[in-house]
Amino acid sequence: MLDGQGIHPVGDVIAARADVTRDQLLHVNSIFNGGGVLLYRLRGNSDGLVEDLDAHESVLAYDILDVHDGSFHIYIYVEAGEPAGTLMYVVEKYALIIDTPLTYTDSGDILATVVGTQEMIQRAFRELPQRIDIRVEQTGEYAPDSDHLFSGLTDRQREVLETAVKHGYYQIPRQATHADIAERLECAPSTVDEHLRKAEAHLFSTLFGR
């Protein structure tokens, strides 16, 4: 667990917004010029955040994606910044994998799974920047988390999908229709159909790597 800070100055900007809540950091990639790309899933109002990103010297580009029911994804291309730069260097030096998505707790801490040999992980931890306050919550064999399968869904898509499963939409024979699900969620059957199609497309694409 990384205690209550952003891993890049832009992360601190997001954390400082009272009108935005960080759900997950879905992807983090370093690129050839030392910069990086971040993909967050956030909840709240993006208007004020957009103003902050426009004014931030580290932000090279960004895009708001998939705005729906109070949640949205944001892609951010940033210049090199600390402690992210040193963190990525140490991860690469010791051949570690940071399993995504990274999840934020209510207090703003980051829950991360690090994969590697025990020796490499211990050596890497000794080289991490002092700013990064790390607490080890659990050690053991790596067990892939099924949450990554659903991380690309909006909250509403996941809610519709879970409701469909709960009420037998996917049973044989089918126990619920779009109209039944729509009645429970207080929306139109066409909305249920749209959300299920998008959710199914994402799940199958993720499962089969397409």
C-alpha cells in the first residue's frame, strides 16, 4: 500500500480536487522520452479538473473518456515527474510487475500488487524514494484478480450486468427480459440492451485479448 499521495505531480492535482474521487488507476506506462501515460477512472465533476490540467506544466495532452452517470475515464500524457520516474526505474531495474488496476482507498492510499521474486522485491523496496511511504499488507503466491476483467466497465454498465445475472437473464431458459431488468433499474429497455451489449463486448474482448 502506498500512503495517501500521487505517484506523479498530476496525481496530486487530482487528489486535491474535492469534487473528484479517484476510483482506480487503470494503466501506467513509461515511454521513450521519459514521460508517461496514465489512465484513471474517476467519479465526480470533470470541469474543474480540466482547468487544473490545462494550467499544469507537466501535462502534455489529456482526453476525457466515457462520461456516464457521474463517472468518467481520463487519459493523461505527462512529462517525467517524481516519484513516478524513480519508481518506474526501480521496477524495471529489478524486473518487477505492478499489476493493474491500482485501487484507491477512501483515505486516498493506493493498493498495488507487485509481482517478482522475493529477493528482487526486497532489493527494490530499499531503493524506492523516501517520499513513497509503503506498507506491506500481504505476501504470498500471486493470484490474479478478476477485477481487471470489469475495470473497463462504467458503474452503470456493471450495475446492469449484475442485475441481469442476478435475475436470470443469462440462464437457460432465460428468466428475465430487458423489460424486467429495466423495471428494476428504472430505465428504458433500450438502455438495458445498450449497456449489456457494451458490457458483453468489453468482457469478451478482454477475455480473448482482442
